[in-house]
Amino acid sequence: MTTHPQSDHGGDVRLTGISKTYDNGFTAVRPLDLTVPQGSFFALLGASGCGKTTTLRMIAGLEEPTTGTVMLGDQDVTGLPPYKRPVNTVFQSYALFPHLDIYENVAFGLRRRGIKSVQKQVDDMLDLVQLGEHKRKKPHQLSGGQQQRVAVARALINHPKVLLLDEPLGALDLKLRRQMQLELKRIQTEVGITFIHVTHDQEEAMTMADTVAVMNQGRVEQLGAPTDLYENPGSTFVANFLGTSNFIEAEIAGRAGDDLTLRAGDGKLVLPGARCSTASTATGDKVLLGVRPEKISLTHADDASQIPDGRNRITGRIADSSFIGVSTQYVVDSPLCDAFEVYAQNIERDARLVPGAEVVLHWNPAHTFGLDAAQDAE
Ligand code: ATP
């Protein structure tokens, strides 16, 4: 496999105080500071309308910021038109030239710059996206995933320092999208330049990116590595956006070393201090405890004595259960939570775990996270 080392990767992308208010007075992006480390695969993740495309377009130069600056390494590119920035963008619509074959589509950017001998570069680039054998085909003779790979090759041929990807996989079916996620990740690792990827799909962001910025209403709500965001969400918004969470409102009863002990109904609950992101942790303060469904075990109440010590535990009654292949999903009613969701994986099938059964939900306290109780968990 040919590699494509790039001598000058351009440095970090730094947005400082960047914001966008459109002519109609609508503020799509509130002043935000963001640093995208050079060579990283960075995802802007959020629901439709949260401002992620606007942010990307300001980096590309396709949208003029209302305030703030865009730096690429040491270069202030805020006032530069798109074609003068060392960045390129891949859009959801591949926008390939239908009358040109794949080779000429990829060669286009080089030829436009007046470069005569393009063969090695184009062949290398087609190798990179694994389309060498298709180079004489026209775009309509390729699958959606292959066409998107041509679009990526075409965007990389001029050696941009940053590749911007605006929902590039949005038009593909689910299976192809999953394949392309891994493919894009491999390409990014090989070329080594910064990729900034916009998506509303949390699984996509978590699969591909080193760092994810979760956006909400024009702001970056939280920034971090995927595992960190998933395990330590700083708000109910992030907790809910990156998967399903159960929430319990609890009161701090005291401390045991670095851990907080909590009161909530009959629940025996511990929250490791490091997993608590609330401002105040005095006795009597309220905390919203979160726990992911797959971290919870379910034991029939008759067997409760077999649950090891040191587990967080609450009681409930099974409201519903459904077998979903790798796991069984239980919905459990509890006075502490409107409806607990529990995904029990690889447990021996216990015939007593049917709707109506009394159960104990239990989990390792390390899998608990604590949030400000004033937040709306909906
Ligand atoms: P999507 O995934 O749907 O593209 P997004 O998070 O990328 O969403 P943006 O495209 O950045 O969101 O748009 C953010 C908000 O700004 C939206 O409410 C959108 O309607 C609004 N907006 C975008 N472009 C303009 C414009 N030219 N004039 C006025 N409002 C705009």
C-alpha cells in the first residue's frame, strides 16, 4: 500500500471567539473557542440545526464569521477566500463530474493547477482509496460508497492540510456507512492530516473520531475522547445524545473516603468523587445519578442475598422485556426512576425474569456518573 506522507501538516486548527449570526438575525453559532489538534480525526456531533455545518463552513471559508478568528497553525485564514485556504471539503453529494472517468475526476484538481505529469499522484491516490481497478469507469458505474471514495481522493489530491467532511456518509445505507467509517479512518491514519467530520450520528462520531465536540444550540456542550464522553458525560444532554441513560435523583448522605454515599428511596448508592461533575457536594445536596443500561445487572429479588457487597443497588419490578439478540432489554419500574432501561448481556436465562417479577438492579459504583440535579433529565 502506498503511503502519502505530507511534509507540512499545517498545525492545529484554532477557532477563537468564532460566531455566526445570519442576516435574518438568527445566531447559529455562539462565540466558541475550539482547538483541533494537527493530525487528529475530529468530529463535530449534534442534532440537526445545532450549528455544526455552519462551524465547518467558517473553517472552509464558505461562511464569513460574525466574530472571531480561524487560525491554521500560525496562519490567520479568517479573511481568506476558500480557494486560498489549505483546506478542502467533501460533501454528502459527491459532486463528481459524470462525463469524466474516475481517473480524470481525481486528476482534475492537478490539471486545473497546470500540473502536467499527474499519473503517479493519481494512481497513488486511487490506491489509497482502493479504486485503482475502477479508474476507467464513469461515476454512475460505481456504488455510492465507491463514489464517495472518489470524492475523498479528489479532495486529497491537492494535499490540503485539513480535510473537512460534511455528513459525507449521509446518503449511504447503514451497512455501507459502517464500512465507509472504517475506510475513512484508515485513510486518515495513512495520510496523517487533520480530518474534521460533521455528523449527527453518535455511533459514527464515536467509531471514527479521536476527539468529539458535542454541539447543542450553537455551543460546544462537551469535548473529549469518545470513551470519556460516554463514561463521563457532563450533562444530561450529552448523556442522552451518546446513548441511553438511566437517571436517579439522590441526596448526598455523607462521604466514605473520596466516594459520596447517597440516599434515594431504598437505594444503596455510592458515587466515586471523580465521577461527580456537580459544583457542590455538601451533605444534603441533590445529585442526578446516571448509569448506562448495559452496566446494570438484574437479579430476581429472591436471590438478592447473592449480590456481592459494594454494588449500587435499587429494587424494582419488571414492566417489560424483549429479546434483542446479543442482549435482553428489560424495562423496570422503580419509585426512583420513571422507567429503568437495562440491557442484560450474556446472562443465563432466568425464567423468573418476566413482567411483574420483583428484581434488584445492581452495578459497580464506578459506572455511575453524577450530574447537577437541576438539569432536566428528559
Ligand atoms: P444539519 O445537520 O441539519 O445541517 P447543522 O447542525 O449542520 O444541521 P447548520 O446547518 O449549521 O446546522 O444550521 C444551524 C442553524 O442555522 C439552523 O437553524 C439553520 O436553519 C440556520 N441557518 C443555516 N444557514 C442559514 C442562513 N443562510 N440563513 C439563516 N439561517 C441559517
